[in-house]
Amino acid sequence: MRRVTLFVNGTSKNGKVVAVYGTLVDLLSVASAKLGIRASNVYNGKGGLIDDITLIRDDDVLYVSEGDSFVEPQCENGDPDDHCFRAHTDWLTLNVGGRCFTTTSWTVSLFVCLSLILIHSLSPLDVWGNKRDERGAYLIDRSPDYFEPILNYLRHGQLIVNEGINLLGVLEEARFFGIEQLAEQLEGVIKNSQPPEDHSPISRKEFVRFLLATPTKAELRCQNANLQGVKMLCSNAEGASLKGCNFEDPAGVKANLEGANLKGVDMEGSQMTGINLRVATLKNAKLKNCNLRGATLAGTDLENCDLSGCDLQEANLRGSNVKGAIFEEMLTPLHMSQSVR
């Protein structure tokens, strides 16, 4: 099924968009009802009499008469003018960012109407600036990749975007031309195309791979990770965020971070029963509210480390450096015997 716009012969106002089906007689019957005349002839924009409905193309603009000959549509000043955008079946070429698009002036007139609303221009030619290239194509300073989906949308009313075209660019183009319905459709497509956040756990092998691939100066975050029985001997995790992690293995395998560089690490609220942090560097680390029952902290550098609220029952602090460390609000008493075992 095709759609066309019908005007009364000699006019370019109060057009009616109708569907074309059946025979030419059917079209004339619809035209009579829509335009309020006794339609008997149909002309194209050039004044050619149409006597076969198969000659009519989708989006054609036709002029219907009651039997009189074709009268060229008039501009607002009463004079026929090829440049007044009344001959909707004329073909135009648009040079958009160096790429040419050929379309009917009927499609272009939709752009014009939308652009007039945006910039309050008095003439359609003012919208495009009436500037042409050496081949006569109208120059439009927009991105051709984002312009093409807009042009196609005005041709057939469907949003079709080629692979590799950024939908955000097309959205901005739709907003520029004031095509709100298309803009809303694009916003919905963009929102639904966002991949859902993946909160599924990663394997131990994947974690080690991520750890090895992380540059020494990059920020590493493993918040709320499950690191049961992990072995990170002499690893460098300086400045990492391991907040709320679980290092406890129900099978009894102890996490081993012996000799690790954990300067400034944030391990607040982590479960680290029996963890081995022997001779590890935890200077300026945040261990607030951690479970360090039975942890090995012998020879560990805990200078300026925040251990407030920790559970250090049976922890081994022998030879550790606790200068400036914070032991406020301890869950269990910290006896000197724990630090000299």
C-alpha cells in the first residue's frame, strides 16, 4: 500500500494524505470525499495527467480537478515559483557534511517545517541558507552518518540505523530537527540496549588474571569479593580496595598474603580469620571492624593502621610495628602476650 498527498488543482494548502489502493476510480472516490469536490482528473506536480494508478509512487503529491486542466500551484504571493517548495514531487540533492543525498522536496519540506519551529525562519530557503555546492546540491553542515537515519525515518516512518552508527549521535540529530517522536523512540532503544550489570562471581583463575594484568599504579577494587583461602604471597596490592571481602574458607584453608605490599589498602569489614599476613606491609591501611581472629601478623608493618573495632582474639602480633596504629573499640581485649608470642 502506498500513501500520497492530495491537493485541489491549483492550490498547495489543506492537503490530505490518503492510502492508494484498488483502481484509479477508487482513488478519485477517496479524493472527492476528502477534498469535498467531484474529482475526475489527477495530475502530478509537473501537470501530467495520470490515467494509470500504477504510475503513482509512494509519497507522491497529486493535484485533483473536477475536469478542468492542470493549474500550477501558486506561492503565497500568487505567482508560480519553482523555489517555493510547492512542487513536492521535484527531486533535490542535499550535500550533508560532504556526502550527497537525493530525495523529494516533499521529504525535505518535513525538515523545513520542523526547522522553522526551531529557528523561527520566515522562508524555507533561510533554513538551509540557500547555499549550494558546484553541483547545485544544498549544503547542510551536519554529520551524514547521523543524518541518514533521520532522512529515512521521514521517508517511511521507521527507525533503521546501520550497524556501527552511534545512536546517541542520531538522537542529537533528531532533537536538532525537532522530531520529538523519533527522539523518544531513540531514548527507549538506547536505554534498553545498555547491558545489565554483571554481579556474578568470578573464578579464582579470573581474579588472578585480572590481578596480574593490573598495572602497579592502577586502582584495583575487589569490594565484597569472595577470596576464600586465596594465596597472594609477596603480591603488590598497594592502594587496593578489598572492602568487605571474605578470606575465610569453610574447609579450613587459610588465606596466605605473607610478604604482600598492602600499603593504604582498604579492607574494612573483611572476614580474615586465620589469615597469614606475616611480614606484610599494611602501613596506613584501613582494617576497621575486620575479623582477624587467629591471624598471623608477626613482623607485619601496621604503622598508622586503623584497627578500631577489630576482633584480634588469638592473633599473633609478635614483632609487628604498631606505631600510630588505632586500637579503639576492640571487640576483645588485646593482651601483651599476643604481641610477644
